[in-house]
Amino acid sequence: MEFESLAFSPVGGVLRGHTDWVGALTWSPSGRYLASGSDDRTIRIWDMENPATSRVLAGHQNYVDGLAWSPDERQLASCSADWTVRVWSLSYPHAPARVLTGHDRRVRAVAYSPNGRRLASGGDDHTVRRWDLDADHDGQVIGVHRDAVTCLAWLDDGTHVVTGSADATARIWAVDLDLAAMTEAARHRVFRQLTADERRAHLLPITDG
């Protein structure tokens, strides 16, 4: 069947305004608003009760790759090829976005926790980061893939994040880490006393000449 010959018609018409590829879309929890992100570096908020006009959010310095609504619809998070995650206040139209820096490559995925107090993000630097929106820091790394992180989602209880990657895996990460315990475990994995057999096999006696 030649689908091009069929009279398909989009419901609600065509939403126009972006000037380059649209690469990210997400509905608000209530279903009233649609957010779109584009390679033109802007985000548009469409009120589907009046879709002829849209509100423009500008600030990213490169392509917009991902979008996420907060559960209460008061904020929108975006991620970009400019290596940043941005948090936009939709309650205060003229307020600048909060810029979250920490990734050192393109950021491809972002999502709010179920309670709206945290974000998770992932990107081409292979890392998964957790952001506590009540704090001011560079984001806690909670996981590392062997290639770019391309998508992610929170568990409903907010305790874990699942990520997909260009390394052909999906992985589940605990959001709250005991870094002291992890450091101690790593130290014991890397540094341990050689056995007598290992000393005989690998260590040569030191001589003066």
C-alpha cells in the first residue's frame, strides 16, 4: 500500500513555529500542554486549547535533545547538545532557566523523579547523573555505561533509574549511593596483600648491580 496516496490528516492541525528539526516532544501530565524541542535551539510550549500560538523558551546554545515535565506542571526540564540540563519555571514566564552543569558531552535524556524534587540525566559522556533540585551542586554520578546514555526512566517509588545506552544494554541504578562504602570496596578490590606464591612469581629481588 502506498501510504502517501492516503488522505491522512493530523488531528488539531499542524503546529508550526520551529525553524529546524523537532527532536523532542512531551505532553504535560494533564494533557493540556505539549512541549517541543528543536535543533533551532528553542523549546515551545503549546496550549492545546489554543494551539495557534506558542510560548518560546530560548537559552540553549545547541540542539535540544530531551524534555521532561515536572509532575505539578510548574517546571520543564530540557537537555541539550550544549552539555547542559536546564530547568524552566513555567509559573514565572520571564525568569531565566536554571542551568545545571556537570556533563562534559552532549546530554541526551532527562527525567523528573515521581515527587518532582530530583532529575536524572544521561548523555554522551557515558554517565548517569542525579540532580537534587533543592541543592546546588554539579549532579551526583550514579552510574556509568560503556557508551552514550540515550534514554532513562524512574521507578515509580523514586529509588532507582533505568537507562538505555548505545552500548546495547539497559541498566538499573540505585539513586542514593553510599559513596564511603563504594570507595572502601573499591580500595579492597584494587589494593590487597600478595600471597606468598604471587610474591615468588612476580617480584624479583632488588640488587645493587
